[in-house]
Amino acid sequence: MRTWTEGDTLPPISLPLTLRRSVQHVAATRDYYPVHHDVEFARTSGAEGIFFNTMFLQGFVGRVACEWFGNDAFLRRLVVAMRGSNYVGQTLTATGVVSNIREVDGCQLIDTQVTLSTEAGPTTEVDFTVQLPPSVTPYPYLESSER
């Protein structure tokens, strides 16, 4: 069984930000605002080019949480603070550190501070809390003989 301690550095996870990925995400979320799929409109609006929206970043963080803590970890809290844009052609990388571990009602919760960065530098600060799955943290309402 994997254990974590406060201060653990989590391995970086990267994702290429391709035009195809941007267009697929626009269609999936129905966020048809042209800055997310039309390079000329994006540049006319003052951006360097097509950039990814908040929902994309939230989804990426969900994937990162699963890769770090397992597919059965439950994302209990998510706070995203965008500080810059993530453009097509860049690579988005998540780095993180375990900031707190606690037990609440018999469930282990892990707080994590994450920075999303591209080659241009940090773009997004994220704080999230995951609850470890029952296979790691027992249900508080089950008797020990029922586990």
C-alpha cells in the first residue's frame, strides 16, 4: 500500500497542447468562444494564439490527481487560479507537493498544491484535496468484521 507524507514531491506530468486537443475540447464542452479555436480571432483579441479554457485545466488536474493518487481517489476539493494562458503548441506540465495529510471521519484526506506551467513559465496555481479510496481508507460506518 502506497503511503504519502507531508512535503512529498509528486512526479511531473506533461501534456502537449495541440490544435486537435483544443478543437476536441471546444466541441466536448461546447465552449465555442473563438479564442479557443480561431487563431486570427484570438490574436485580434490580444492573445498570442488559441488558448485552453478553465474546464480543460480542471480536467487535466483531475487526470493528474488520478495518476498521482490512483483512479479510485476521490477529488473532494478543487481550487484553480489562472495566472496566464496555455497556448496551442506548448506543453503543459503539472508539478505538485503534498501539503497536508489528515483523517476526517475515518477517511484519509490529502491536500496537494500544484503548479501548471508551460515553457513560458507558471500559468495556473491549483489546490486540491483527495480522499483515498476505501481499499486504502476503511469506511467509517462499517464494523471491522464487515471490511
